[in-house]
Amino acid sequence: MLKTGQQACEIPRAVMAHAVDVEGRRPVDAAAHAAHVGPRGAVWGEGATLAALHEGRVMVLAVDDTFCKAGARCGTCRSLWDFVLASCPLCGSASIEPVGDVVEMALEQALEQRAALEIVRSPAARRMMNGRGGMAALLRW
Ligand SMILES: [Zn+2]
């Protein structure tokens, strides 16, 4: 079930090759783990997850494999946003590029940072993700 503004999408094969597929495991994987470590140990939702990614804090990135969202990327500092903005709040650059799927770009940046990826597929885990946002992350610090 998709919320307004979401559309089904596929995670690229190159990314999936590095991802841990959480299907078949208990429906408490990274997502549930994230819910139980404190507010500094995990973030939920697109905005918070993308901010943590930009800071290099993401240890495990968990996404619903059907979740994707249009957004923007700063052409100067490479920060990712889940909405299109006129200029980058972080570096002030006006070279903002709209992107069709910010989730895919987040997965690629997480790989570059050697974060683990968890792709959520089981219905129970997906329901939990949907209630809080299609992305979550466990943080390094
Ligand atoms: Zn920027």
C-alpha cells in the first residue's frame, strides 16, 4: 500500500548486490532495532535519514524496497533533499538538481560510505516502515 506521493519503484541491481535482504528474517530487523535504540542511535523518515547520510553518520540504511521519492541534490556539496528547494541550506549553492528518486541516490551514497544496506520486504516490516517513513538508519555516532 502506497501513500500519496509515493510510487512503486525498483532498486537498481548494482545496489541490491550489496544489500541484505531482510525477507524471511523476523519482522524486527533494522527497522525494529532502530525503534529501540535511543534518539541518537537511529533516525526515521526521509528528511532525517538524508541529513544523517550527509553527515556520514549512517551505519545501516534500511529502506522499503517499494519506496521511492522525488527530491533534489545539491550539485556542490552533494547533499540530498526529499523536496526541491531554491538553494542549498547547507552550503548556499543554487545549483540544485531535481532527481526522480532520491532514495536510489541515498542508497548509492550509503554504499560509498561503506554503510550496510537493509532492504525491507516482509509485509510486517513494511507496515512498520510505512507508519514512520520509508527510510530509516542506524547511526555510527
Ligand atoms: Zn550544498
